[in-house]
Amino acid sequence: MSVKHPIFLFILLFSFAAKASFILLPMDETTQKNHLKAYGITYWCLDKKYKASWLLNYRGGSFLLPDAAEIRKECQIRGVSFEILSDSEEEAILAEISSPSQNMETVVLEKAPKIAVYTPKGKQPWDDAVTMVLTYAEIPFTPIYDEEVLSDQLILYDWLHLHHEDFTGQYGKFFGAYRNAPWYIDQKRDAEALAAKLGYAKVPQEKLAVAKKIRDFVIGGGFMFAMCSATDSFDIALAADGVDICEPMFDGDASDPNYQTKIDYSKTFAFKDFVLDRKPEHYEFSNIDMTEKRKVPFEKDYFTLMDFSAKWDVIPSMLCQNHTQLVKGFMGQSTAFDRSLIKSNVLVLGQCELNEEARYIHGQKGKGFFTFYGGHDPEDYQHHVGDEPTVLDLHPNSPGFRLILNNVLFPAARKKPQKT
């Protein structure tokens, strides 16, 4: 016994030291089987009150979780790749990340944000990429619309996504192509009925009131994410406060004479000096959007994510986490933004190198933040009304959809003083 005891003790101590204490969800290109559901696992852990960390620029923006049997089981059920780390392995990774020579950072995630998606009742399945990816990643959200917004229910949420809405009250400017389509006629009738129910004489007035409530939500500390036409139409509605920019087929009366001269760019979140499109039959709101101006062939339509200092520019670094810096482009009513019309205090997170367009931008308004992402569906290059929805089981590692989910987790990050 006296001979075997030291050996037994050594084995026991070694086993204890090697005991797994952490789970790593790697987010690099080759290791992770399902990037999108990995975000869902991280959200699930936060919702279960587990601690979590986001390892910025470490293997594609990996997530570090405590080791627990139910977390392992959940990863296996959802098909998410994970690695088991010992205390010493975790310490080595964090030491590497903290090194001044490494463009990496550890961000503590504190709580699961409460998520709302601004979307009309009875929306079609092709309508919204964010709803699709939240559902696929199994991240819970609450659909809300005008009644909830105008009754101040936004205070219940941390993060708000704007469905592909037209906040100018011009029904998406589908008039030229779809004014006789049953769905367009129904949409217009329903919008008019809702505006009347809420006490507004016209739809543009009601949509402006909604936009202003959302503006106040952000100023008060909320996080707002918008895609496609919800981006520029939101800013246009704010800039046109008190000005009638709608032609008679939209609101029943003439627009204000010379309304372009009355636009107030100081009221917008992201855009300046834009010129509104006066043609009611033209599928365009203004010259903010690059859809008709861009000359980018399909095979070269990519945009590049900007490279930020993870230790100094933590927020843009979080929003740009990905397993590739080059992301496939995709079209929408608002595909991309003219860089010359973006305010100087707004960050460009992703841009097409072939022309002067920004695809992905971010800014701060008051105490809150907003992100605008051009295009409709990251895995459907040129989406048309009536097309079948994207099947995300076929795109579990989509870089374009990852950008959406970066924004979803952004409010979970621990707030810390800005470095000076």
C-alpha cells in the first residue's frame, strides 16, 4: 500500500485537475456545424442564468459557457459543435485573448435580452429574414405592431427589429406593379382601418407616430435593428415630420408643394442630404438606396466586413463577428446605402469594394443604438414577392444571417466604461 498510495494520489489529483469546467462553442469556418443555432444555445444559457462570454475574434467569435450536463445535451439536440475545456485550457485561451499583441477581447454576456419584432399580423412567410433566423436559432421573440408601439409597450423590450415596413405611408411603393393585386388592396384597406381605429385621419400620420415612438425607444436606451425598406423609410418619415410627401393614391390628397425643401435631415438617425423620389409608380423612396445605381455583377456581389480593434472598438467588433470577412451580397427594395448620404457619426461596418455603397451600418442615438442592414434575405439573392421562404437547414453556417444574430446578442453584453 505504501508503494501504491502515491501513484493513486497522483492519478486522483490529475483526474481532478483535468476535470472539464467549460464548454467552448467554436465559431470558425471548419469546426462549427451550425453557426446559427450556436447563437440560440448561448441565448438559452443566458435565459437559464448561466454565465457566458463572447470571445471576440477568437476562432470566429466563439462563445465560452460553463460545463453542465444540460448544456451538452442541448448542443447535441440542436446539432451545435462544442469542445470541452479544462480550467487550465480556459485560462490559456483567456490569457491569449488578453495579450496586447492580439486583436481579441473577452466580453461578458449578462442576460438574455427581451426581443420584439415589429411585424404586421398575418405576414407572409417570405416577409422577414429576422423572424426566420430567430425561429431557426430557437431564440424567443414577441411580435408587436402599431397598437403595441403606440400604447408604449416598447418599454417591455431590450431589442426591436423593424419588419420590412414603409414608415412613409406609401405602402412600400408597390403601386406601380401591384396596385390591382388582391394582397395590395387588402394591405391598403387594413392599414387605413387600423389608422382610423387608432385615431388618425391618414396612414402616413399614423406611421409617423409609430416611427417617433420607436425613435424615443432608442433614445431612451433601446437597441433597434432594421433591414431593407425599414431602414431608409424610417429616416425619411422622421425627416418629413409635418410635411405631406404622399401623392393622392396613397393618402387621398395632394402632396405639399416643393416638399423636398422642407425635409429636416437633423431628425434622422443615419442619413443626410437625400432626395426623395416623387414618382408614385417608381419602386424607390429616395436616392439613399443603391439598387438601381449599382453596377455589380452577380458573381462579384460581395461586401467586406470592416476590421476593428476588439480591445478599443468593442461594439463594432461584436457586430462584425464572423467566420469570414467576405459576405455574399443580396438584393432588396433597399439593397445598400449611398456612402455620401451617410452621416459622419455613423459607422460603416460592411461595404462593397466595387462601388461607393455601404451594406451594414451602425450608430448611437441618445442612450441607445441602431443598426441598418441593406437587403432582404442573405441567402436569397433577388427575392420576389410570392417566392418561397428560405430553408435555413440548407444554410446553417450563413455569414449573412450571422450578422443579424450578432445584433440580437449585442444587448446582452455587460456595459463597461469606455476606454480613453
